[in-house]
Amino acid sequence: MAAAPGVPSGPRLGIVVPRHRHSVVERNLLRRRLREIGRRDLLPGLRNCGAGYDVLVRARPEAYTATFAELRRVLVRFTEELCSGELPSV
């Protein structure tokens, strides 16, 4: 994951899901999960703390086997680190 100062209109989210030898169905499922977490948790969290970042999430191979809750936990932690001003560790 990466974050950079964004445009004044608010935070934005980009998602990259490489093939990693997975089918298009698996890639789309992972992409939909990440997009939903971004819509429900990441972007509102950044708006609430006033952080106007552009965030790029690039899925790793282990993301394909992660549950929705595990993916959400990682992205929420990333959001909290951005809001606290710390450099993200992910």
C-alpha cells in the first residue's frame, strides 16, 4: 500500500489486483472486497480525520486466501496510521 498527498477534493482510492496465477473470477472477488472495504472504512476514516491522501492498494499473493475480516483489519490499521501521522508499516 502506498499513500501520497492528494487533491483538495478529498481522499481517493486505487486498487491493483495482479494475476498471481489466479483466475479472473478470483481477481474480481478480491477487487470487489477491497473496493467495499475502501468505500466503507478507508475513505470515510480518512475524511473524518481530515487526511486528503490518494491511497493505492496493491494486492499481494496472500490476499487471495485472506478472509474479508483479515483484509479489513489490515486496511483499517493502515488508515489509523495515516490519520495519526505515522509512516504506514504495510
